[in-house]
Amino acid sequence: MIDLMTLKPGDRLLLQKGIVAEVTENMGDGQWVEAKLIEVPDSPGDAGAVELCHAQDIVKLLNRS
């Protein structure tokens, strides 16, 4: 599991279902981050949307900003 407290805006994440997202804001609670969806394999039209992501949705950190 990733320590969400260390995530910063610009960090790229791999989420469930192969979604790639970029952190836009860290809530600082250790459970949630706000992220912009970059790649959404099952629903390409959702790319660009900003959503809250829970720690359980994060598969791995792809790269730091």
C-alpha cells in the first residue's frame, strides 16, 4: 500500500481497471487524494475528469512529479 501522505500534485498513479491519474491535490488525511484521470481504458471519454481517489483504488505509484 502507498503512503498517501507522501503524494504531491503531479505524481502519477495507476488505479484499478488500468486507469492512469495525476494527483491534483492531497487532502492530507492519508485516505483520499484528488486526481485528474489521464488514461481510462474502458471509458476514454472520462479522461480529463477530476475525481477523488481512495487509497484502496491505488495500485501503484508510477512516477513522482
